[in-house]
Amino acid sequence: MSALLRLPDARESARRALWVAAAGCPGFYLFRYGLHDPVVALYAIFGALPLIMFCQVPGAPRERTRTLLTALPVGVLLVTAGTLLAVSSWAAACGMFVVGFVISYCSVGGPA
């Protein structure tokens, strides 16, 4: 274990792995054993993975928390829209096209 921790970025990777476990496991166990719903339990743990592994928000902890809480309603809205569009394949494909276009346009246009 000490040899692994000497590798470059090993401490950061270990810290992120602990955050994934701390964020995903409570939701997983709550839904799996508390509510007896294994599908939602998998959604809970796999929802925490990208949030911790791919989301790097700069700034102080208070600023990061404010940023993530500000983005939370948008995420809930997108998940709700995706769930409603999943009724048919065509609606889901069109919804993905619109979301992909908006994300591409926003990344090119920037905040200006």
C-alpha cells in the first residue's frame, strides 16, 4: 500500500475513491435494504460516481458547495425531462439531440 501511495497523484485518487464510497454507499444501502429497491440503489451509487470522479469545481469549500447547490435544480430538471422523454425512443433521441446542441452551443458561445 505504501508503494502505491508513492505514485504520482495517488493521494488524490485515494481521496476521490473515499469520497465516492462516502457519497454512494449510504444511498445504495438505504434504497437496497431500507426500501428494498435494487434498481434505484444502483442508480444511487452510479449517480455518485460521475459526480465525484469527473466533477472538479475550483475554489474554497464554501464556494464549491454554493456552485453545486446552484446547479442541483438544473440537474433535477434534466433528469426529470430525460425520464419523461424515455417513454418512446424517438422522443428520447430528439431530447438528446436538443441537449447535445445546447451544450455544444453554450461551450462555443461561452458566457458572453
